[in-house]
Amino acid sequence: MEYIETPIKQLTFTRKGGKGQKMPKTTNTPEVKTGKKYAKTRGEHYKDIVITILVTAIIAFICGAVFQSKQQNAINTAVKAVTPSASAEASK
């Protein structure tokens, strides 16, 4: 019986990020692409305009209501402050 030496196949078990892989000494930084920019469609522009108009209208309505209530309060206090100097029956 003869002994025949066969080459031994070495099994290397490597896991991602494990001790089996070596980190390269130089790190590759990915280049930032400044290519396409997002362009809005016509419908999105109209939608933005409508939303802006609605928000402005709501704010104007609230401010108008507050202004009107202040004016009404001023009128009511002015009416209460006026005292008739003579009644209509006394002037006859």
C-alpha cells in the first residue's frame, strides 16, 4: 500500500464584514451626482397656486372678521357714550 499525497483544498469561510475580509487602506468616496433636478409638472404648479390662494383667503377672512368685530365694539361704545342733551318732548 502506497501513500499518495494529494493536494489539500483549503476552505476559507468569509462573511461580509467579518474578520475574513480585510478593509482596503484607501476608502473610495462615492461621487455625488449633480445631474437631473426634479422639475414640477404643470399640474403641480397649478396645485401650488391654488393652495397659496386658499391659505391667503383664509388668513384674510380671519383678519377681516377680527377687524369688523373691533369696529362694531367701537361703534357700540360710541353709541353708549352719547347722551341726549334734551329729550324730544322737552324741546317742544
